[in-house]
Amino acid sequence: MEKFVIRGGKPLVGEVTISGAKNAAVAILPATILAADKCVIENLPCISDVAASVDILTAMGASVRVIDKHTLEVDTTHVTQTSVPDALSRAMRASYYFLGALLGRFGKATVAMPGGCNLGPRPIDQHLKAFSTLGAKDSVEYGMISVEADKLRGGEVFFDTVSVGATINAMLAAVMADGLTVLENVAKEPHIVDVANFLNTMGADVRGAGTDVIKIRGVRSMHGGTYSIIPDQIEAGTYMVAATITGGNILIKNVIPKHLEPITSKLEKAGATIEEFDDAVRVYRTVDIEPLNIKTMPHPGFPTDMQPLMTVLLTRARGTSIVTEGIWENRFRYVDELVHMGANIQVDGRVAVIEGVPELFPAPMRAPDLRAGAALILAALAAKGTSEVDDISHVERGYEDIVEKLRGVGADIRRVGKPEHALPQAL
Ligand code: EPU
């Protein structure tokens, strides 16, 4: 098994370039099915979740040509399969986007039922509510969920919970449904807007993405085109915290500063100085880390995917912080690892109370999930001495070249052991 060996304790200084957004990429790749044509997707992050999406597309009958490390041409003209093979759909949680995309093009789809995950239960009732409003029936057999409609017709969906996945899946299913679909109480994350922009580039008529109401007028067909994915706001936030916790100075390039505002405002309160440029931010810290209260919320609230990273930062604050997880039931599983490093954190349900300590000590650690894995790497970088982070395949689902990027800003980090999952050569 592979692990990272990290010698921490020095400020990270230099430049890093942010990759394309994972959570946009894993929706846009399935959405190419709707085009039934050639789509060139640029700025794809080179991560294992993208590789898993490509494997599914290929299994469904799409031809995928690698143009360069971050650009693929996906030709979905000859997709005929509507059932995603079980093993492939279980390789990645976001495979549920194939439900919406296949339903939208063929009127039917089968994908493995997403089980619970490391963050807690992962229901898809809101996805199914939207499909049902559009006229689809669903059934579950042997752990696979199927949806099918004679004809998809537009309708009004009021989501009971603000859900990124359900909002995107509803858009995918509705773009070629007959008539008008109105989605209310939708998610507003930057990647929702990115998926809507992609769909519009391919001929759809989606309006209002980024607000609480999205209106979709069904079109008869869509077509191919070229689209560039937005930068990953959570990857950017990760390097912003890396600069802050180590007292370093990092120029973070290829970002949209507006998308980072919820993160920027908290980091500034914690003592970071942040300079914004057109497509970059510089982050540094010259004063002590101040304690904060944070509650994670749907966008434009503070993103849940940054929660473990901020908790790590606050272990070093001069005072008491409270971090409340507003989205997932079980997102503090990494805290035990931080306690082994000398952090003082009490968790009660969805609330963590963090008493800042002057120092973290190195320790062997295990990444329980993607963002917590990245957070533990930052904790190790802040601790003087050598730490190890195991189970790094979680981290590689979502962070492109994390070792190389951290080394580029002066981190002493190396990967040891045999890879568990080889990344395909181009991705
Ligand atoms: N929910 C329901 N019913 C549904 C759907 C969601 O009750 O039908 C609940 C969930 O249980 C959760 C909340 O609604 O409590 C929000 O879930 P959402 O559907 O928004 O999450 P998701 O689409 O499954 C995406 C990201 C996650 C990120 C969340 C929240 C992808 C592939 N994943 O998940 O990202 O935490 O939105 O922003 O886009 C990550 O990147 O590390 C990650 C976990």
C-alpha cells in the first residue's frame, strides 16, 4: 500500500497551479452522453475519479481520445448501453450522474445504488423525486437502481433538501424533456453553474443556475462542442490553508477569486493576508492564528469540503474554536488522528470544539476520506518531524499531483510503497 512520508515544520513558499474542478468534471463527463456527438473537454483534473468516469463512458460505448494531460475528446455518438456495469459504478460515488444523463438521452438507466459512505448515509431520494416529476419510474433490484420513462415531460420540482447531486441530475434529465422544467430550492455551487454552462454550450436552454430557481426549456436534441472546466475551489482552498498553517507565502494560480470568497473571509479572520488578482490569490500569514466559529452550509455558505482543513488550521489557533458540520452526519472521523498529534478537540455529534495548542507532533495517520486525507497532510506539514499518512488512494481521487505540487512550494513529502490503483497514463 502506498503512503505519504512527510517531514513538516517549515513554511511553504512558492507558486502552485490549481487543476479543474473535480465535482464539475464528474458531472460534465457523464453529461457528454446527452450530446450524442463529439465533445472536447478541457481543464480536466488528472485524478482517479475522472479516470473512473472515463472507464464508465468507454464501457457504455463512447470513444475517448486523449488530446493532452487535461483534455479529452469524448464521442458519445455510438453509446448504446443504458446500464452501468456494477463494479464500475461502485468505483466512484458520483456515478449516479449516469442516471440523469442516460435517462435524458435514452429514457432509461441502471446504476449501482450508492450506499452509505465515509461521511454518513448517502440518500438519493431527491434525485428520484425529480426523475419521477419528469415522468420516470424507479425500481431497485440486486443493489442496482433503474429509472425508466416512456416520455420525459417537464414539471415543477421543489427540493426538500438543497442537494448538489440532485440539482445536477435533474438538469441532466430535463434538458431534452418536453416543455418547461422548474427546479426550486436548488444548490448554487460554482460547479452547478459550470454544468449548466456546459449544457447550454451543447445546445440546452438552462437559465438561473447559481440562483435558487433553475428553469429548463427542453430542446429536441443537443450537439457537441468544446468546453473548459472551472478551477477547483476546494483544491485552491487546500493550498490557501497550507500557506496559512505553515506561516508561508503561496501564489495560487488558475483560480476564480469570487468562488473562494467564503474561504477567503474565514481565513482572513484567522489571520491570513490574502491578495486577490484576476485569476490568482496570494496567501501568507505573519501573525498568530486566531480562533473562529464556522458552520458548513450549502453555497454561498462555508463549504463542507473545507471543514477538515479548517479544523486542522484551528488546532493551532490561540483560543477556542467551534466547527459545526451542517451537511454530513459523520465528517469528523479524522479527529482521532489529530488528537494523536497532540490536538485538543472534543467532538459531540456534528460539533467540534477545538482548543488551540502551541504545537502539533508528528504521528502515523490514516486518511479516512478525500478531504480529511488532505487535512491530515497539512497537519503533518505543520508538525516538526516525520509523519506518515496511509490510505492515500482517497486523496488521489480528488487532488492532482499533490506530492509534486506540495514539493513545488518547498514541502518535504514523498510517496512510498506500491500504488493501489494505477492512474491511466494520460489521466
Ligand atoms: N441528501 C438527501 N437526499 C438526496 C441527496 C442528498 O437527503 O437525494 C442530503 C445528503 O445526505 C447530505 C445533503 O443532502 O446531507 C447534501 O448532499 P448533496 O447531494 O449536496 O451531496 P452530493 O451531491 O452527494 C457533493 C459533492 C461532495 C460535497 C457535497 C456537498 C460531488 C461528487 N460530491 O456531494 O463532495 O461534500 O456535494 O457540497 O459533487 C468531496 O468532494 O470530497 C465531496 C464529498
